[in-house]
Amino acid sequence: MAAATARVVAAAPVGYTALAVKFGERQRSPHCLLVKEHQVRDGAGTAHPPRRTLFVLNVPPYCSPDSLSRLFSRCGRVQSVEVCEKPEPGEKKEEVASRFFSAKPVTGFRVAYVVFRKPAGVQAAKALSREGPLLISTESHPVKTGISKWIASYEASVVDPEELKAEVDTYMQDYDKKIAEEEAKAAKEEGVPDEEGWVKVTRKGRKPGLPRTEAANLRVLEREKRKRARKELLNFYAWQHRESKREHIAQLRKKFEEDKQRIALMRAQRKFRPY
């Protein structure tokens, strides 16, 4: 066992510590979790506090946040466990406490951030590499698999209409309150110059546009028609050239006949007849 543990530790990348875990007692080959103390830059958010956050790589799909919390609870009190698809920056996120509109669950191997109450928990977690493989599924805390997992997943997916309606109503009330506060703030700051003397122009202060009449609609349609006609390829093909010539000749004949009729009408209406 000592030789196997030594091989596991030697296989860990630089800066990481390998922790051997097994799904259950009957599993022969252990799985390695790669852990290290999470480092953040100065001035970063407090989502992953420095010196109290353990960064965990190679988390298997069957290892849930509750399993990780129970696994590392022997090292100290665990404050929170966040499991995500890939490493993320340390900005603090808004907590979304929703059963119906939660994010898409992450599948496959993942990474995790385990936050302890005290910094000693991180060092104690790294020292677990000297112990034997840790069990994820135990008799007191079994991990559901197979049919049991599918049944639990299906039961969790069934939506209660009353709970959904209550959550949506609460969300819309908060949203309306937020919009009202933003409008009140914008109305208060309207026309007031900032530190550099600039005045913010909002859509609310602009004059509303005039309603579009039928004649205006016809003008818009005619303008669009002319725009499309300009984009078309005129007289590009031989048949287009022939057709344009025929249409031009037909228009000239039509105009000639109209001119003849107009001249005949003018002669008929002429009152002075010298002959």
C-alpha cells in the first residue's frame, strides 16, 4: 500500500497533491483527485477566499458536491463546495436559488472549489495523501447509481405548478421593483451634468415620432421598390437586353398613339376655323 501511495504521489503534476479515492469498498483501482491551495490575485473577488480554498481537479461524474463536502469534512468544517466544468475566475457570482431555472448540470469530469472555515483545513486535506484510498460511497452515505439514480432524477424533474407560479411571481415582483428604481434614478439624473459637464440624453427625453399614415406607407414601399430595382442586374443577359428593347418600343408606340389622340382632340375643340 505504501508503494502504491508513493507511485500516486509521484504521478501528481508539479504543485498538486494526489488523493486516492474509490467509489466503494469493492472497487479495486483507486481514482486520483489532484488538489492544491487555490491562489488568487490581489483585489480579486471573495467567491474563493485565499488560504481557505482547496482547488480540486479530476472530479469524477459520480462525485457530487455533498460527497466532496463529506469527504473533506474530516479536515475541518467545510463552508461551501462549488463544482464547475472548468476553472473560473474568482469573481463573486449572484446566488440563484431556483429549483426550476437552475443552470444546466455539468457532465463528465469536472473541477471543484472547496472552501473551509479555517486555513488549517486546506493543509489537512493535502495531508490526506498519506492515508489509504478514501471512500465516496459508504453504507451511511450511499451514492445512488443505476435505476435508483434515474428514479431520483425523474422525481426531481417533476414540476409543482403552485411552487413554480410562486417563484415566477416573486421574481417578477423583484424585477418590477428593480426597473422602478432604475427609472426613478434616471428621472432624478435627467438633465443634470456629470463631473465633466456632460448631460446624458435618454430615449425618454426625445420627442415621440408621428404616426405613419397610408400615404407615408406608400412612399416607404415605393422607396424600397426603387432600392431593390437598383440592386438588380439590368441588361446583364441577352434575353434581358431583348426584353428591354421590346418594352421600350412598346412604350414609344403607346406614347405615339396617346399623342395622336391628344392632337385630334385639340383640333376638334379648336373654335377658330379659317377654312
